[in-house]
Amino acid sequence: MVQTKTADRNAAKNKTGHTPGPWVAVGSWVEHPNDAVADICICDPSLFEQGYLGRTDAEKNANACLVAAAPDMLAALDEALRAADLGYEPPFDLLNTMRAVVAKARGEG
């Protein structure tokens, strides 16, 4: 069992060094859907004795949505930059992907 979890964690590494997506927002938590991969982060400053800074639940959850979209944003922007470097406009399907990523970051998708 430990070897399987270790293999899952090793498979979750990528060339950028961050845990690859997808990431999902669950309330103010950002998690990986694979339970063998540790949670990404929590966007609740009260857990770090900074609750006096006054973030609402809606703001904490919105921050988690934005963070959860980060791997998708990086992938879409990387692909768009590769196309631009070659002198091409981003393909239509990439534009749709980028729209979906923006919706995810806003908590709409």
C-alpha cells in the first residue's frame, strides 16, 4: 500500500515542479482529486491566526477557485505562447479552453 501511494506521488510530479492538475476547490480548500496526492492548500487565514484580517467565506472560496485553476491556466497560456512564438493565432479550441479556465477561476465552471 505504501509503495502505491509513493508511486502515485511520484507520478504527480511534472517539469514545472508543482503538483499537476486537475486541482479542485472544495470550499476554501484546494485539493487534488486523487486521494493519494496531498491537498494543495487552504485559503483561510484564520487557520494561521490571521482571522482578524476579516476575509468572508465567499472571498476565501473565490480565492480557492482562482488557485485551483492555476494548472489549467498555465497549460492554456503555455500553449497560446507556443502558437504565438510560431507566428500563429491561438486555435479556436484553445480559445474555448482559455474561456473554460477563466470560468473555473471565477468559480463558474
